[in-house]
Amino acid sequence: MAPEPTLLDRPRRPTNPPPLDWLTLADAFEAACLLRCMPPPAVAGARRPASTYRPATVEFNREEAAQRMRQLLARLDVAVEHELAVGGLRRRYELHRLSVPRAHQPAYASLLAAGWRQGRRELLGGPVPGASMARRVWRPRLAAAAWRAALLAGGRHVRRHILGVRLTDRELAAVLVRGAALLDVPALLRPGTGCFLVSVADGPDRQRILHSAALGPARASVQT
């Protein structure tokens, strides 16, 4: 009779990587949101799923978005190369191309994947009974980071009565709606033609979102 298998014979489950600390999470999550604001290119007649779309090269048509991405990647110790292309005849435009060198691509992909996964879970999950002070402080900061990325890189949709952004990423749109709620602002999500429109009302709601998403002074360490 064959001997009974021991614990050593059982396949080991893959160990999950440790969660990112709050400072690293905030930067990695915002960088992932910036990337998700940009529509993925068509590949063989179909779009690549957003969950796996972490290209080593991304193009922004706004300098502010490109500079913010560079700042975030620098704080994450990920090298990046910045190229500027200028085109157009009557209407000139700038295209900012950021490229991550091959040696840094594994760390870049891992950080953005972990940042998006962990940040999305923090924002979409319900209130945690007995949550730590750090979690109560950082969840609104993650919400503000998502809105900052959307306002920098998403399609601005400004009307007299609303402030909105157009996105092609459904998950990011859901994160913005939940993030607005964490900032005590009601947000609306409307599907459009090939995109989603997330908007808040003009007045105090708009001002709260803009104030929360504004870039503040250099970050300081916070206890976890």
C-alpha cells in the first residue's frame, strides 16, 4: 500500500506579496490611474484588457499629466525617459512620450499592478470596523489621487453646472464615484458613446473635488 502523503508532499500555495506601505501605495495607485486614463491601443482588432495594460511607453497630450507621472515614478525609484513631439500646422499640439527602460520595466509593472489592486480594494471596499487611524486618513487621500489623475489626464467635460471627466475605463469610473463619496461629494456616472462620464455638481461639490485633488506640499511620512 502506498504511503499516505505528508504535508511536505502537498503543493505549496503561491505567497502573496506584502501590501505596499501607504506612501508607496498612494504614488503607485495615482500612477496606475494616470495610465488608465489613457485609452489602450488596439491590438489585432481588439483592445487589450485594462487589467493587463501596463505599457512601458505611454503618451500624454498634456504636459501637466506627463510631469506628474514622471514625479510619481521618480518617487517609486523607476527611471523614465521623456520625449516631446510637436506637430500640427494651424493648430499646434504637443505629445509627451514617457518610456521606462527595460531594466526598470519589471519593477514598474509590479508596482503599478499592486498599487491599482490595493488602492481599488481600499476605495471600493466598505467601511472596516475598527479601522486604524492611518487607514481613515489615507482612504480619502487615495480618492483624491484618483481624481487628480483623472483631472490631469482624462477628458475634461466642464459645463456651467458640472465638472466632469470622460474615461474609457469602467473600473476607474467606479473608483471615481466611490472616491467622491469618501470626499463627501455625490458623483454621477453616465455611460456615453465609447466612454463613461463621471461628474459632480458645480458649486461646493466642484470646489471640494478641486481642493482635494490639488497638488500639495512634499509628502511627509505617516505611521502605518
